[in-house]
Amino acid sequence: MLRSRASVLRLEVLGRCIPLNRTVLGFPSANPRLFHKSRFESWTSISGGLNSRAMNRLSSRLMSSKANPSPATTPTLARQGEEVELLHGMDDDHGGIIVELKDPMSPGAFISSLRASLSNWKQQEKRGIWMKLPIKLANLVPLAVEEGFWYHHAEPSYVMLVYWLPATKHTLPVNATHRVGVGAFVMNDQREVLAVKEKSGKLRGSGVWKFPTGVVDQGEDIFAGAIREVKEETGIDTEFLEVLAFRQSHMSFFEKSDLFFICMLHPLSFDIRKQESEIEAAEWVPVEEFAAQPFLQKHKLLKYIVEVGVAKAENRYAGFTPISIESAFTKRQSNLYMNAQDLKQLSRSGNV
């Protein structure tokens, strides 16, 4: 036996006091299921005075807790004699955790909670950790980065950080990689196309007529973006017909790809009411005059847009029509863009 003057550590899991040789260790008494096996092994090497019966009982408890891990939202973890609040997290669909912090935290409390939570999630064999920090908690970002988190993406009101727990290459999806733009080919019954001149942009001051173009808003469908851009730039109401084609290019500065959809729209009104400050002028221009512009003749993309648009107007070309469908991945209605015209013809002929 050790001498009576030795320090005493109380293990509440076993409900007994065990003397250790001048060593005092913290122990998770509030929730013993969060006690890590690695800590247990290190403590047993230190506390050589534990008898085999006590060690077997403690080992049995720990193995039971490993088989039934605590949930990710377990509130507290006793560590070094203090209660440490775990970060509230929700399970995602891929074995990871999603953490969204909203309330202010001191740097010290954040670091303690973060380290305890990472240890807890690692014991539960979680994978990717997603942590959303609002802009008011931006002071915590460097602390999380020092613990191994890295930037995933940022929005005006928050930054998203990620962490990978397994000792393998991470499989977390990257941030959005594409910007989606739309160009509108609008032709009336007089074979005139709706054209605009830019007040800003690459073609400003050049006198070149171009199609109404723009960028699809976040969460906006392609066809809705095309209709909106035409309305904003010319005041013309339109009806979406088809996606005629699309182009993909690289945006080196933003490290993204640019997807540009050429859309065919049918005019529902004809009186131009220029509304967009970026537009210098808007007119109905005969398609032959539009196509004869020297600038357009030098660029194959614009030539193709005119050719495919005219072919569609003359029923010599079929593009992709949005078909509203239900998806298993979202509660919102989705749009499947497909060549519905050819599919209908195949169906009538009995080949489908």
C-alpha cells in the first residue's frame, strides 16, 4: 500500500477512492461516457497502484461507453476538475457534424469547448466538421484555424470553416465552382431582335449592339433569370421558350468556371422602356443588320448565337425546354432541361 500522505483521486465512475503517488488527475465525472480510452491508458500507466479488480471494472465501463457513444450535443465534459461546454452540433448525411455558433463566446471558452468537442467527435468516429461563424464572431476565426480548421467559403454575413477528423485525405465538397450567366435571344414577328448598348462593361462606348445579358441570382432558375434580365434592361415582358446552347469558360481571377446559357424568349410586349442604368440604349434591330456588325463577324460565339436563334425561329432547331419535376434531393420543384420536341416526335412514331 502507498503511504497515507499520498494524494487521493476520486473516480466517481467506480464510486471509490484510489490513492496515487503524489499525482492528482482530472476525471470526467459529469459524463463518464465521454472519457477517452487514450486517457484511460495513460492514467493506468501512471497509477501503477490500482489493483487488478478495480482496473477490470473501470475497463469494462469504458468499453461499454465506446459501444454506445454519447450524442454530438452532449452538454458538458468535466476536464481538469472543470465543466467544459461542448459545442452544439447536428449530424449531417455523411457522418459529419454541422456546428452553427450564434451566441458570443470568450476566446478561452471557445478554445476549451472546441478542443473537447473535437476529442468527443473523434471518439464517435465522425468525419467532416462544418463550423459556421457569423460575422459578429469573426474574432474566433484565427483560433479555429490554429486548431486545424481551414476556410471553405465566405458570405456577407458569415464564414464557413471545415475540419477533417480521419487520418485520410478529406472528401469534403469544395465551394461553388461556377458562375451562371444568361443571354437572351428575343425576336419578334418582323424578324427584329431585341438589342442593347452597354453603358458599362467591355463594350461600353463601342456602339456595338448586343443581346441582353446578366448573371442568375442565388437560388434563381435559369429561365427566370433570363426573363428578369430582359425586363430590367429593356422593360419588355417575355415568355421563356428554350435553352438554345451554353458555353463554359474559365474565370482565372475568381478561380471559377463561367457557365453562359443562351436562351430563346418570346416577347409579350413590344414597347421598350429602358430601366437599367448599365444600359445606354435598347432597340428592336433587324436580325440581318444585327448580324452584319463587324464586331459580331469577328466573334464565332456571337455568330453561332444568331444562327441558332434564327434556326429556332424558323423551326429548324430544337433546344432544351424546362420540364418541372419533383426531386428526391429537395422539397422545391426542379427543372429538367431536355429536347422535348424530339422526344414528342419519337413518342408519336412509337419509338418511345
